[in-house]
Amino acid sequence: MQNLDRLLQWYAALDRASLERIDEFYAAQALFKDPFNDVKGVRSIRAIFAHMFATTEDPRFVILDRVGQGEQGFATWRFEFRLKGHFYTVLGATHFRFDEAGRVSEHRDYWDAAEELWQKLPVIGGPVKWLRGRFRATGH
């Protein structure tokens, strides 16, 4: 759990400057997957977070819960950011696997892009909400 705690402390304070320390936490050939990205290698993972800082205002991760067992861990989080002056939050969870050196070898994010992001955006939000309503089971 020590590797997980150290990693999550880094995430809670992540900014442009601390992003340069990503090599301390991720293995050179780490795998990363979220609803928008599926990459291999710490350079590609760094690019994802650099893109986050370039396209959002004041992004930050608030760690909610964590569970560690052996060489893996799971954390729930709230991602907060501003986009064009509007405040957004995304709730999600991440499964981490650590290598022998205690660095992340696999990072898999789980969050619903439609619910947590798309339906909150102007222009596409309405159609996404409509589609979600069409596929929702009724009569329960």
C-alpha cells in the first residue's frame, strides 16, 4: 500500500511542475487506458497529462477512497477542472498494477464519459441526455 499512497499523494498535488516527476511513479513501458486514450510508455502517458494541463483550467484530482492489495491498488477520485470558465467534475476510479520496483506498470481508468462529461457540455449535452433516456430501462 506504500506505493499506492505515495502515488496518490503525487496525484493529489499534480501540476505542470510535478508532472516532470512522472518517471518516479511510472515504469518506462507502463500501459495506460482511459475512455479516450490507450497508450504504452511513460512518454505517452506524460503527453496525456500535458494535454490535460494545456486544454483545461485548474485541473486537479481529489482522491476519495483507496484500496491496496499486494502489487495492485484501486482508487476512486473526483477530477475537477474549468473549461472556458465553466466548472466541471468527473467521478471515476483507477486500477493500478505495480512492478517489482514499485512503479506503475498498468493504469486503467474507469469513468462514464457520456454521464460525467459529454452530457454536461453545451451543444452535445442535450442529444447525449436524450440518448441516455432512450436506452434507460423503465418500469422498475
